[in-house]
Amino acid sequence: MRSRRGCSRATPDLIPYLITVTMIVTSQEALKRSFVGVDFLLLSHGKESMVTKMLYKNGNTVPVHKHPNEQSGYVISGKYILILEDARHKIGPGDSYTIPSNAEHAIEIIEPGEVLDFFSPPRQDYLRHHQAPMLDI
């Protein structure tokens, strides 16, 4: 069973803070997902944010799309062209970006690699496959 570690003692003085409980997800607990054929890991998520690690391979493409979530990313490895609105931006290791909510964007993979993506609020389509409750340990 997957464990989502949070606060282990729900004493009355902690009850108001349980809404913002910390989620710890080990590398073995990350949830495997796919979006338009691109594999990724759903790392952690809370009420207001989500962290994913995109695992781009040769042949992957992310077509033009948009979503109501603001998206920020950090390139761990690989080389990409981020298409945001009508502009094309080459990005690589160490580069970061922010995509406003509802902005049309796409990614072309030049060289396979990994990208951390952060969403606010969390992408509900990424969560639909798994809505397990957090377990106190």
C-alpha cells in the first residue's frame, strides 16, 4: 500500500493545520502517469499545488494545449523547444519557465530528459486516476 505521510497526531491544537499537512512521497511511492503519450511521475500534491516529473523520450510530442492551471517548470536534463503562444524558446538543463493559466503552449523534444513541472492549482486530470487518502504514519 502506498503511504502518504503527514501529521501523525491529530491533537485539538493541530486540527486547524491538518488542511495544510505536509505530504512526503518517497521515490518508490511516486505515481506513474501518462499524458498524450508522455510518461511522468506524480510526485506530491496538496490543496493548492502539485509537483510532477516529466520523463521525455525520443518521439514524444506535447501538442498545443491549455489548462486553467499556472505551470512552472525546471529542466533537469534534455533539450526542448517550449512554444508559448506564438513564441518558440529553446530551453535546457538549469532553465526554468512559467506558463500563465489558459495560455496555449506545446513542447518539442530535441533531446530526451526530465523536467520538473509545478501546477497551481493541481491538475485534476492528473489526479483522477488516484484519489487515495493520506495515511498517518
